[in-house]
Amino acid sequence: MARRRHLSRIAVMQVLFERENRSCDTEVSLSRDASELGEIDVPFAETLLKGVIEKEKALKESVQIHAPAWSLERMDPISRCVLLVGAYELLFLKEAPPPVIMNEAIEIAKEYGTEESGKFVNGVLNAIAQGVGMKK
């Protein structure tokens, strides 16, 4: 199950990246990316993708608040997409503990992003998670 969810997060990140760079049918893109990655948790991936798109404005605001020195446009595109997925899971989905969500995002950022992506994603998601904790 964990591996399938990991691949689901990657597929959603890829769809978001594609969506940023050109107009695309997100359902078609998710289906294609899923078939390329192997067995993903399709319902989980669909929930993630739909949720990120529906909450995109709030997610971008949260990422921006927790990374004040970096505009969204200045961020590495992969890191930005990973952050949107991680922020959605932390703020809205809440199906996994925050450390699991953050670790997944960091690993994906390291694998697909720049040399500094893992550290950057870790810092921003940790700040978001700390913010969530303070609101309780």
C-alpha cells in the first residue's frame, strides 16, 4: 500500500507539473502517468489531484506564507508541485501522520527536483505542519 501511495503522489506531482507548463486534461494525464509508473492507488491519486486543484489558491497562499523569501514563480517547478501535494495532505486530507506526508514529499523532491529541493520542501512543509499544530 505504501509503495502504491508513493507512486500516486509522484503521478499527481507530474500532472500538476504538466498542467503548469501547458493546457492538459488532468484525468487523461493522470491515467497516462499512472500507466507509466505502474500500480498506483488510483482512488487516492484522484482524490489528491482533485483536492489540490480545488484548493489550489489556499495551498499556494499557505506555501507562500511559509516560504516568505521565495515567490512561487521563483521556486523550482518540481518543488512547487510537490509542496502543493504535501500541503494539501497536511491541511485538508489528513489521512497520514504529518511526518509520513513530509517524508514522502522530501523523497519525491530529492528524486525529481534540484539538489536543494529536498531541504527546501522539508523546511516549507515543516513550517506548514507547525502552523497546523498551533491552530488546534
